[in-house]
Amino acid sequence: MNTEKINFLQTYLSLYINHSEVLPEMQKPNSNIVVLDVRNAPAQIKQDQIKGSVAIPAKDLADHIDELYHEKTYVVYDWTAGTTLGKAALLVLLTNGFKAFELSCALDGWKGMHLPVESIA
């Protein structure tokens, strides 16, 4: 029984990437990481985003899949880690053969650690 639980947790955790891995890579010129803001809300509701992220709502991601590059690693985020938009976007990316992760801290955690954000409103 524990083996099944361990395997499940290993798989689950492999879907996430930590801010401490993402931020230094984002700051490099020609970074291999692209951070996607997949929140399904207009800019006036969102107000801010992770600095340098690209906004593609989860509901529209499949329609924009041809605009993405397979040699990049995509990191998606939603409002909080408990919401499902990041997971839905991650499923679209992985199903289409992209290397992708969900940001483990989501936007709430990112902002809570005072990491770089930018205004979009």
C-alpha cells in the first residue's frame, strides 16, 4: 500500500517546479523558461502578474498551442496552488508534447515572498 502512495506522490510532485528554480532561470538572457499566466480573468481584475510572464488564459491555451516552442520549458500559474486552471493548462501542454510544470507557489505564494511582479491594469 505504501508503494502506491509513494508512487502517486512522486508523480504528483513531479508536476511542480519551485520559485527558487524558476526565478534565476527567468533572469538569464535567452532563458529556456517561459512563465504563463493562465488565469481566466481580464487585466483589470488581475491587476498584476509575475514579471516577464505571458498571459494566455487556460481556456484559450489549446487555441494558441501552435505559437509555443517545443524547445522551451513552460511554467504555468494560477491565483493559488489550490485552483485548477494551472492543472488544466499543464494538461494541455503535456498532452501536446511540451516540457511543462505548474509553479508550486502560484501567484499568491510568489507575491507573498515579495518576488518580482508587474502591473497589467
